[in-house]
Amino acid sequence: MNFKICLVLSLFICSSFAGFLPFPYQQWDSRWKDTLIGFGNKTIGQDGSLLVSLASLAAGEGIFYKGWLFTPNSMNDWLKLNKGFVHDDQIVMDSLTPLGLEYVGTSTNINEIVRALANGKVMIAKLKAGYYAPVFCIASGAIVVMDPTKDGNYMYVFDVIESIAIYKWNP
């Protein structure tokens, strides 16, 4: 699914919400699927859902690195240069503060999530399936995320959320 189709589908699904649209990156993209995460042994294709979600959020916000919108590769490089990894490949979320990403809190309450989205917050859902995905709207009472693990299926509606971390951008 290309970006234009994804955008139209996103706007259709979330037609009642004028919210945030993460850039539609996926883990298995040939441009970065074999890139090692941080200083570890796992690749973006194997275990990069959080890294891909962060790059999707940054690119969706229009944040640039070396003159280009963030990609999973450039987010990985930026994190390596800015003490963004511990235990070789675990992302330190506080390391993103220089980019303007500020942690607000964690929630599973749908009303809090709707309020946060309406107030321009960005979110990353930790799914019970064991991976992460950026949230961009609520549609028909369900949380809609951009699934970075699905090849060609950027949009998916989940009701199996473990928790949602809420952030705000302060560029």
C-alpha cells in the first residue's frame, strides 16, 4: 500500500478526527530490515517496532536529521550518537528529549487517550502481541495504530493494547 492510499484510508477511518498521521514506515522495508539495532545483534526487521514507530512519529511531525525526514536507519544512527541505547539495543526514551519528544504519561483509559489526541499529543502503543505501534486516532471506539510489522498493511485497529505511552513534541 503506498503512502497516498494509506493517507486516504487513514482519513476515511478517522474522518471525525483531525489528528496526527505517522509516516508509514514498516520494519521489513528492504532499506533497513537488515540494519542492526543500536549496538546489539537484532535487526530492525526482527525486533525494530519501537525504533520504526519513533521514526514514523518524527517524520510525521516533520522533524529532520541531516536534511532529511527521519527514517528507521537515521533514527537508529541518531540514537547511537546520543546515548539512546542501553544493553546494546534497548532504546532510552529520555534520549529523545533533544529532538523535542517529552514523556507525558501512560494510559489505557480511552477518554484520556481521546483527550490527549485532541490536544496534539503523540502516542506509542505497547501491544499484547509484544511489539509497538504509533497511535493516531480513535475510530468507532477502537484505537487505530499504524502497524509497523505488517507488510503492506499500514493501518490496523487493535483492541489488545497493553498500555499507551503519551508524548508531546516541543520543537
